[in-house]
Amino acid sequence: MNQINLKHFLDETIILSIQAGGEILKIYDTDFEIDTKDDQSPLTAADLASHHCLVAGLEKLSPALPILSEESSQIPYSERQQWDTYWLLDPLDGTKEFIKRNGEFTVNVALIQNNRPILGVVYVPVSGICYSAAQGLGAWKQLKNQQPEKIKVRKQAIKPFTVVGSRSHKTEELSSYLERLGPHELVSMGSSLKLCLVAEGKADLYPRIGLTSEWDTAASQCVVEQAGGKVTDLQGKTLTYNAKEEYLNPYFLVFGDHSHDWTGYTSS
């Protein structure tokens, strides 16, 4: 499937992500149960409701394209490595934030082609904010019931840097990185919203010195890149997808100012 109408796919994916967000909100205000997956991460009925909504919609939109979701990730690499183009989903990114009911969780949908995200939608069900991007179409932020506005990263970072960090995942390695970074203001945020803050120019840097999986970052990486930013590993190499057997990402940095060496604060 070489010819993809990215504008059409993006428009339809936004609609579908909003529908999935509606499924999440049906459960959000109820007394939902919390299960635990094999990796000890939490799972709720909202994760599964969003997953089923997204999969059904994407199968109608693009029957020929495979779908990989956090909630259906048991697909052997021998099969996945044959995929040129596929959908990568995190139906509910920030389940811990969902459980805390702080609103900082998202629906993430990405289209991956040749190991790179070429389309991404990050939808925030509680606020109705939608971040979206596609290759060659730029990156956009849309507030509920308003027209989308194009977003851009900060091209020049000035000290004290504005740094966004995880609300639920803090590590000693991150603390050490921030100490070496010097004067900064740390903004705590859940889910892939951290990358989106860099994309819209509200933060200079998001250092993730901790574990994430490919479905956590793909959609928001597309938003960052189309807004003019970068998502790289600690050696400065761009994050790629479906290029290895495991789903774990390397530690990474998200930034807008390309002229600044953000890798220079990592431990040797």
C-alpha cells in the first residue's frame, strides 16, 4: 500500500480518536476495577474499550494495514518485520493518571512507514484537546470546538530552560541529568502530553531517562517532528519503530533547539 492519502487518514484518525476518548470517559467517572498485566502495569476497562473502538475504525479505514496496539502486542517479530506500513496504538496512554483521575491521559494513534511515524494523533479526552500531525502537513493543536492552529517548537532555548518531566516515573538518572543541565524550571506532566508541550513551544526539553515502549511515543514523536523538533536517543540518533524484537525504546531526549547539544548532559 504505497499511495496513502495522509490528509484523509489524518482527518479520519482524529474523528476516531475522539470516539475512543468518548469510550474512555464513559468509564472514567465510574467505580472501575483495576487489573494488573504481566509486566505489573495497570489495566482498566477503559484501555480495552478504547482499543476495540480504534481497531474497529482503523480496520474500516485501511483494511490492508496491520494494527499493533499495546493491548494486542503479542505479534512475533518474524511477522512484524515484514510490515512496511502499519498502525501503532496506545489506546490509553497514562493509565496511572487515569486511575488518579487527574485528566493527564491520552489516546495515541500513529501510522508508521519504513520505521518512522508519518502520522500522529494525540487526543486528551478530559479537555478535548487534540494534537495532530502528518508528514508534510505540519503539526496542529485543536481546542474543543475551535479551529486547529499550527504549532511550532521553540527554536532557541534560553536559560533557565523549561523542562518537562514525568509525573509518575522519576529516576535517579534523570535527577543526575537535570543537575548537569543547570538552571531550569521543571514542569511535571503525565502521558505523551510531555512531548506535545515541546511540540507547541511551551517547553525546551523532555529528557526521558526511563523505560517507555514504542506505542508510548510514536504519535507524539510525529507531532514533535512536524513541529520542527527532534526525538533522539542519548547519542543523538532519531528514534525508530519496529526495527527490533522488543518494544522498549532507548532512553531519549525531545527538544526544539537543534543548535544546543542536549546529549552533552548525559553520563558517560
